[in-house]
Amino acid sequence: MARITTSRTLESLRSLIVFLLYALLITPFLFSSRFFFPFISTKTFYFRLMVEIALVLYIVLAIADKRFRPKITKLSVAIFILLGVFIVTSLLGINFYRSFWGNTERGEGLLTFSHVIAYFVMLTGMLQERKQWERYFFASIFVSLAISLYAMLQKYGATFVVSGDVSRISGTIGNASFFGGYLISNIFLALWLVLTRRPGWQKIILWSIIIFEIIILNATKTRGAIIGMAIGVFLMLLFSAITAGRKKIRVFTVGVLLGLVLFSSLLFVFKDSSLVRSMGGLQRVTEISRGDITTESRLLTWEASWNGWKDRFFTGYGYENFNIAFNKYFPAEIFRDAGSQIWFDRAHNVFFEISVTSGIFGILTYLSLFIFAFWFLFKHYREDPENNKRTFIIFFALLVAYFFQNLFVFDTLGTYISFYSILAFIVFLQFAPKAPDKKIKIQKGSQPQYELGSANSAIATVLVIGLIFSSYFFVFKPARANLDITESLRAVMEQRFSDVLDNYKKVIDAGTYANEEARQKLGEAMIQFRGEEGISDEAKQRGFRFAVDELRKSIELAPQDARNYLFLMAVYNNFPANDPGLREEVIRLGKEALKLSPTRPQIYFEMGQAAYSLGRLAEGISYFEKAVELNPVPAESHWNLSLAYILSGQTEAGLAEIEYIYKVDRISKISYSSIRNMIQILGQRGVLEPLPRFYEKLIEHSPNDEALRKDYQNLLEMIR
């Protein structure tokens, strides 16, 4: 009876683990607006928790029955080595705390990546039959279909879905580029199922999904994913033509290939036509050029990445520390206006990302994953060319498409789940029986390799205790802090000053990896509250002191991150107290920050503002001039310099800077509050000629503001 009970227990364990592996597939579909970075955090906490539960059960099962232990191949070993390299290079890197935990915006770090590897290990041990893999991929495809349907609802403005950028749909992934990468894998998986052993009705469903998701992929307007998909399809058709046994198939395949080449050529020839311009993502592909803003931004980021990699060529900066290298070699040309993305914690290129963070050892190990995967696929093909050709062609094309699109973006949980499940399937192919599938099942009354005796029960107890601790520290505690940040942001919007301070104190006291971002948000909140009426000066100063103390801690914990310095400088510059010592501290911090990021105009902005507050006008002007020298494009840089000139009595020089902004047609990049401030300053100095254009801009923004119109009319009368 004891053996029967043990067998039943093991079978129940197996079923539960498989269920949890299926449950992990819905990770990309999950998001909750209650979380800070809802499209990332929801997925991260769910994935970690499900993997940890499944892993505890899996270890017990693997100990009890060796048939379910992970399958070890050269590909598996390469994946384990990759994790090891990431850990070692992080220990040798800049900030191991950040390497391990990551941050809230990405939800990754070594912590989440190790969960991804655990997911891979469990797949290799639990899915041991082709039919199991087919069902698993079928489930993945239907999750991608659900996300695609959600994206379609976004596109057409359904009121009951979370709206995104309708011009570039993102589904529940939250980012069009990440969504495009996720779709690639599932489109190819659906194609594999279509072209293998599928009943007729399933083929109809799968072909419908393929066509629909290709349409959705185009609607994401993700150029890297679209080009990657096209390259994958091209290689698939090319190899099919080369290996086709029948002439008719070869002729047909070559015809399709030529048709695709012709279609691609015509897209570029007629890229300015109304037809091509209505083609969504395909139209964006035709816009790729050195002058394209996105392309230029990528190239500048890659150049900074290369410079950073050369500094620490062998071991890199450590996982999740790309931002340190990017800050050091920040390309000022990326900054175009106040809305520009200037803080990059990813290279948007997996090759440079891994090279910068893990050095040459990391990138070579990563590339070995593809080498082994291609080699194992080829070996599988050679074992039975007739039956295995389609598997080889499709998965080879899939991996090429995935790798290419990752040259323009980076992985998130959605693509991690797809990629490592595909690698696990390739591992399965090395152990797949040559005979028809034989189901592995724990039969009632059968003797497992090991019984769940007292020793294994003790191990299970330790694992459960470990699960309790890991789920608390890796999931529930950071999730609680994450929710509290959202509450803090809501309190800011509702102008509940005391609640803002209380909530951020609660977040920071929890001591999670969200603290750095919480401190930065706290600083932003205090600056926002600075001009609010109804809050006493004493309360504001208390809030600012709280922000200052916390941002100082961020600098102490991450002294090589220029971003923390800049946040503290901004808080000091806006501190509601006329204390020259605070402005002196801004300049001191600025000099430290420039050692870490010497080409960031924003550092010079803050230093210039502080110098002006101290009455050191010439010094302030020199800082603003340096910002313009670094990059003359941003209107904000010229506007700051014009204001500095005017306040120092150099009115003509200041007006020349304003005229330049109008000349290059970038006045729209200046905030309305800044324009109002300039009107006041020029008016006080009796400089009225430039003011009508400013008033016209304000009236364009607020056409129903009668007081504004009246001031404008009075100004015109004065000028006459």
C-alpha cells in the first residue's frame, strides 16, 4: 500500500508541475494597473512565484524518480555557464546589488534570470514526449492569440481595455517592440505545428492565427521584428527550395522567394506613395536611414556601448550595469528636447548589452547557445532528413529571426519564456526516441527510483521552508513596496502632501530594490509641490529635507551612477529656502557628476541655475554655453542660455538665442510655463518687441483664456 501511495504522490507531483509550467505561459498576458510599471511588475512577480513553487515540487520529484531529472547536453551546459559568467562578472563589476536585483522598470537582474534558467531546467525534465511539446507550444500560441486580440481592441479604441499608443499597438506586453519580438516566436511555432502532424481542422485554426498575428506584427510597426521575421522566412524558403525533392515544389518555392524579393524592392521604390505609407510597419521599414531619429539614436547608443566595452573588455561592468558605461560615454546628440529619452539602462542590442555588462566571456558564451542549437538541429535533421527537415528549417529560421530582432531591442519575460522553451525543445530533440513516442507515466504499484522516505521528507521540508523565505523576499515584499509606490504617485496626483511623505517613507523603510526609484520619484514630487499653495513652508522644507536625505543615501549606495547626483542637484536647486550653501552643494555635486558623465547637458543646466542663484552670472553663463556647445540642437539649451544672457544684462545676445529657436522652428519644444516666465522677465526690462509671438503661442494653447487675450491686446497697444 505504501508503494501505491508513493506512486500516486509522484504522479500528482508530476501533474502539478506540468500544470504550473503551462501556467507560466500566461505570464505575458498579465498586468495590473495597481503596480508601478504595471506591464513589467505584474509579470515579474507572477513568474518568480510560479517558478519557485514549481521548482520546489520538481526537486522533490527529480530526487524520487531519475527519469524526470534535467537532460544535460552541451547546450544545457552552455546555458548554465552563461548564468555562471553573469554571476562572476557581476561580482567583479560595478554594483552587485543592482546586478542581483535589477530595478523596478525592467524587473530582471540575476534574480529573475536565474528563475528563467530554472524554468528551462524544468522543461527539459518534464516534457519528454513530442506530443507534450506540441501541446505546450499550442498553449503558447493561444496565449499569443489572446494578446493579439487584446492589441486589436486597443487599435480600434475599445473602451474596456487599457489604451496604449494606437499608432503602435502593444497588447498586454506594454511595449510595441517587445510585443513584436514575442510574436515572432509564436508565429514560427504555429507554422511548425501546421507543417507537422496536425489534423485538418487544427491546420485551419493555425493558419488563421498565423495570418492574423502577421497582421498584428505589422501593426506594431517594430522594424527589427518585421525585418527579422522576413529574414527568417527568406531562409526557410531558400533551404526548402534547395532540399525540395520534387521539381514542382522547388519551382513554386523559388517563385515565392522571387515574389518576396520583388515585393520588398517595390516597397522601397514606391516608399513615398500613399499605398506604401498606409502599410504600417512595412512603411516604417522603408524609412530606415542614418537621418532617422530612432536609427540615429540606436547607432549613437551602440557607439557608446563599444566605448564602454573597451574599458572593461574581459569582464564588463556587471549584469544590469550598462547605465554606468552609457553615462560615461553619453552621446549628447541623443538629447533633442525635454521629452527625449536620455537615460539608457539597455543597449537596445543584445550583442552590445551582454558585451558591456559581461565582457568577452559573456558574449562568447551567449553566442555558443546559438551555435549549439543550430548544430543540434542539424544533427536532428541528418538523422532522418525526410521526417526532420521541416523541424530543422523552421526552428533554424526562428532562431535567426529572434537573434536579428534582438540586435535592435532587448529581452523581456515574454521573449525569455519563448526563447528558453525553444532551447529546451532542442535539448529534447537530442533525447527524443527514434521510435514512435512512448508515454512516460508513473504507474500505480510501480517502484520509483527512490521512495519518499524520511530523508526525502526532510529535504521536502527544507525546500518548503526555503520557498516561504524566497517567496517573501523575492516576491511578496518587493510587490508590497511596488504597490506602495503606486499609492504614492496617486497621492501626488491628488495633492495629498502628507500621504506622499508617509507612503514613500513606508516604501523606503521596506528596504527593497525599489528604493532607488522611490527616492527619485520622491524628489520629483517635492519639486512638483514646491509652488503649490495650501502647504506650509515648514511642511515643504520637511519634505525636501526627507528627499535630500534619501537621495544622499542613493549616492552612497551607487556612487558611480550620475543619475542620482542629478536628481539631488535638482532638489537642491528647488529647495524652498534661500540658503547659498545648498546652491554651492549643487555645483560641488555637478563636478562629481561630470566625472561620471562629462557630456550630459542636464548637469550643466543645474550647475548654471545654481550659479545664477548665487549671483555668479558669468560662471552661470559658462555652464549654459557649455550645454549648447555639447549639442546645439535642443531648443531648451538655447532657451536657458537666452534667459541667462538677459538676466545678466546681455539682452541682445539673449534675443539672438530666442531668434535662433524660431529660425529652426523649435519654439514648440519650449514649455508654456517657460514662455510665461520669459514674458514676465522681458516685460520687467521693457523689452516688448519679442512678446507678441510669445503671447500668440500661449493663446494658441489656451484660446479661451480671456485674461491672456486682454494682456495681449494691451501689449499691442503699448507697442503701437
